[in-house]
Amino acid sequence: MHFTYYMPTKIFFGCGEFGKAPAYIKTLGKKVLIVTGKYAMNKYGFTRRLVDGLAGLGIESMVFEGISANPLASEVNACVEKFSSWKPEVVVALGGGSAIDAGKGILLGLSTGEKVEPYLLGQLPITHVDIPLVAIPTTAGTGSETNWAAILTDESTGTKTSFRHKGFFPAIAIVDPQMTMSLSPETTVETGFDVFAHGVETYISKSGLSPLVGSNSLKAIQLVGQYLPQVLADGQNSTARTYMMYASMLMGFNLANSSTCLPHRLQYPIGVKTNSSHGSGLMALFESWLDLTYEISNEKFNHIAEALHGTRCSNKREFMHVYRQFRQSININPSLTDFSLTKADVSYLASKVTGNLSNDPAGEIPGIVEKIYDGAFYK
């Protein structure tokens, strides 16, 4: 047996850890740039608590609140232009995956003094990232706090894609499940489904499957199947929120050591065209992908069904029944028609799909991208 597994991020996990964030951040520097979204962090007082806590330790901080739910390269560039002369020593990304992904892009811009698009689009190689990142996630979804990838949209080309560098790994991740208590049911289910998708896709992916990746995948799938319905029934369920946050973090580990599959690649164009959330697009695509991919990786999908529901499946019909039971337990029945898309949009969406499709066992089937999009119009 031979495999590699890399995880350089120091993690502080548990309820109440956010209150200790200033002391953790102080170990990295005394000029802190806080990067966050436009609304929620102020609404719930998280930004003010962090700024005040840092000030109490004599740490100077500045705040950039210009990150959208689908973060843009232009927002990253605006932040870099505004704060580069201030020379931050630490960047703190406070929020969901959008803020953390943007924070990674901002690290790059501050380190190079250049716009981020050439690096995002693969025109320039990333050679160095010189500033440490502290990630404080407020959703249980993306796992961005423990991986080395960032996903941004370049508006000039209409391209949403990811780029990676070891310097994007947060130096510290402060993972406090209490910060997810205020999430709406809509955000909870969309981000929770992203955890599930990460578990399934990293287990199915042809890239980087190792015993650790495989066990993390199945554990996360089991936790989502058990606790996401509980969180949706009672958003104040601390135990369920904690296990969802833990599952999300595990999938960050996996994304650093494996890869996602076609659903993630196909969601990106949907998100750009319709300005919709990542999780909602995944939910619309997933059943079509499962239906078209099961026979290629049936043994692995049967392991997934057992982790999700304790059911041993022997064929696609049984597996799809288990998946639909899970879908019903979280009250979703999505379709691409929900995004005001029609089959006339399939060619355009397919033309915008980027990334390595060969990581997916179905990636080399002729026309697979169009087939998945087509299948996602039916409920």
C-alpha cells in the first residue's frame, strides 16, 4: 500500500472557539485584514466581535466586506488595490466558502501585486504566496478552511473555475459549530448537500483515493445522512450542527488530497449564468449524474448507499431508491427548470465547463456533459 496525504492547517474545533480567535490570530501577526461578505457577518455581529477582540490584544485590523455569494475576481482585485499599501501581515477570512475562497485570492494578489485573473485562468503559474490565512467558516459546506483550492468567477470571460497552491492552505482554521446556528434552512440544506456531494465525489473520483480519503468520504456521507435532517428539523440542535461542521471539515481534508467529479464541474456554469448558489446547482444535477454513472462504479456506489442508509444495494434501482429516500428526508426535489433554464441552454452550459473531466469514471463517455444536463431537467 502506498499513498500520500497532506494537511498543514492547524485546526481549533469546537463550540466557543470563535471567542478565542484573537489570541490564535495574534501568533501570526499584528496587522490583520478581515475579509468577509456583504451582509451576514455584520447582521450577526461576528465581524464586530472579532474586531473588538483583536483591538483588546493590541492588534490593528481593517475590514473588507465586498465579497459576493459567488465571489468575483474583480472583488479580489478591489480588495488588493485598497489594502496593499497598508501591508497586512495576516488575512482572516470570515464567512462561508465564498469569503474563504476570496481570501485565498487576496493572499495571492497581496503577495504578487498583480490582478488575479491570469493566475485563475492558468495563464501564469503561482510561484509564491507570502501571507498567512486564518479561515473562520460560518457554514457547514465547502470545507475551504482545510484545503488548498479557491473558486472564483472571471466576469470578462464568464468563467467560474478553481486554482490551487500550497500557500492557499490556511495556517489556522477556527471551526466553531455555534456560528452555524443562525443559518436559514435554505442555506443549511444547500451547504449540507455540498458536504454530501464532496463525500460521494471524492469516493468515486479516480484521483487520489487512499484509505484515508475513502474512510473520510464514507464517514461524512454517514454523518450527513444522519444529522442534516435533524438540523433542518431543529436549527438549534447543537449536536447535529457540530457533526455537520465536522463532516464538512473532513471533506476539506479530502479536497486537499483527491478531487471532485462532474457535478461540481457542471455546476459552475449554472452558477455564473443564473447567479445561483453552488449547493442548489449540485442538488439539481446530482440525480442525473448518479443515474448515468452508477453502472461504471457500482461497487463504490453500493458502499455509499450502505454508509448513507445502512442498506446493502445490489443494483441501480435499489441504489437510486436509497438516494431518493435521502432526498426526501431533506425535502428537496430540484430540477434545472427551477433556474429558469431550458434545454436550449445546454450547449452554452456545456461550452463553459472547465477542469479535468477524466477524474470522473464517466468523464470519457462521449457527450456525458450534455447527457447529465439533459437528465437534470426531469423531476
